[in-house]
Amino acid sequence: MRSARVRVAVCVTRTAPCGTELLVFEHRDHADAGVQVPAGGVEAGELLGRAALREVEEETGAVDVRVGAALAGAAASASAHRPSEGHRVLPRADHRAA
């Protein structure tokens, strides 16, 4: 049996005049994936917070971000039907307004 793959999904928020905004995007290379938040795999030995910041930068270009508290976590074993399913941690990250 394969071990669970560790992944992060990041909820990046900022305070705006109209209230709190959530950073979402559509992948230009995979438009059929729909609207999503930054997410991806955690590299071997990488801390979850560092992985969250790396994914935000890789997928959105945002670098002025700080990691807050983890919002949720779940664990599941990878299987032939869901090879990428695994631990999922959703750190909250705040985008600092310029």
C-alpha cells in the first residue's frame, strides 16, 4: 500500500473596504479545473508553512504573505482511484496590502 501524499491548500485573505476577500484564480493552462485556491504537494522535509508560501508564490506570484493558523486537516491513504489524495492542510495566509 502506498503512503499518503501530503498536500497543502491555502486560503489567502485580505481586508478590503467591502470586507474580507479570498484569493482565487483560474489556471491558464487548465481552464477546465475551475476556480481554485493555491495548492500543491509538500516536498520531503518541507515544513507545511513553507510549502504553503511556496505554493502561493508559484501559483499567484504573491510574495508579501504571512502564514496564519491551520484551518483544517484530513488524512486519507492514496489509492489507485485517487492517487493524489492524502493529508490536506489549509493554512490561513494574509496578504499584506501595499
